[in-house]
Amino acid sequence: MLVALNKPFGVLCQFTDDAGRRTLADFVPQKGVYAAGRLDHESEGLLLLTDDGKLQHRLADPKHKQPKTYVVMVEGVPTEEALEKLRRGVVLNDGPTLPAGAELIDEPAWLWPRDPPVRFRKTVPDAWLRIILREGRNRQVRRMTAAVGLPTLRLIREAVGDYRLDGLAPGETRVIGTR
């Protein structure tokens, strides 16, 4: 079985938590599935879960280079130079990244309000980017945008390979495949 979840902000990518925080168990009614990859606590969007170990490995393992597409709200307005740095790859504390897809976009029309809202500052502009990665380091998008002077304010994964959010509301799941 393959399940798509639109992971809300503030939800851990695990099924239990001793500290009482919201977890996948609060949103995923299907039993026996496990996350194929992760999104950090502050990130939102598409999370795939499966009961098939081989599929989980193929989706999550960076060796398979499944493209992961993110819509990112950043603080500041990116220059072409900053976008080009992202496209070429940037050097992080754990080494250089692979080149990434990076483009300036309009705020997505399908975007839902975040709870809690992103802080708004009248004197600091923000912008939206679409970033496509083919590797999956810890908090990589956030670290890459920070490395080019554009701190991430909001991060939403919109696709993993050919799988997309496709109108899935925050907290909703959809079975998208069975064996």
C-alpha cells in the first residue's frame, strides 16, 4: 500500500512521542505503514508512507535520486546570483550539495493558511521559490537558502518523483496504490 499524507506544520514524522506532540498517528488511519523519507517538524506537505520495504527504500534512499519538489517562502528577494548559486549547488557544513532546480515563483494559488501563521514584517520583503532536490540531507532546503542569504520562512513539499499533493488538504491522507 502507498499512502500520501499532507503533513501539517508542527507534526513529527514518527508515530509516537513521549512528549505528547502531534505525530503521524494523529493523521494516518492506515496500519502497518511507515514513512518513506521525512519532513522536519516545521515543514509541511507531501509525505509518502508504505508497507512495502522495497518501495520505501526506492522512494527515500538518495541513491535513487527521486526528485523532491518544494515550494519555499524565503525572507528577502532572491537575486539571479542567489538562484544561480542554488542551481550550481552550495557548500554546507557537511559538504557541497548537488545542483538543484531553483526558480522564483508567485505565491501558489493552492496554498492553505498555516497555523500558526508565518510572522509578518512590514519592512522585510519575502518571496516564493520552487526548489527541486535529488538528495535528501537533514534540513537541506533550509540550509541551502540560508547559505545564499535567504532564510526559509515556510517550506512545503509539493512532490516526490511523480507523486504530488494534488489538492490533498493538510492532515488528509489518500491511498494512491496497493499491491
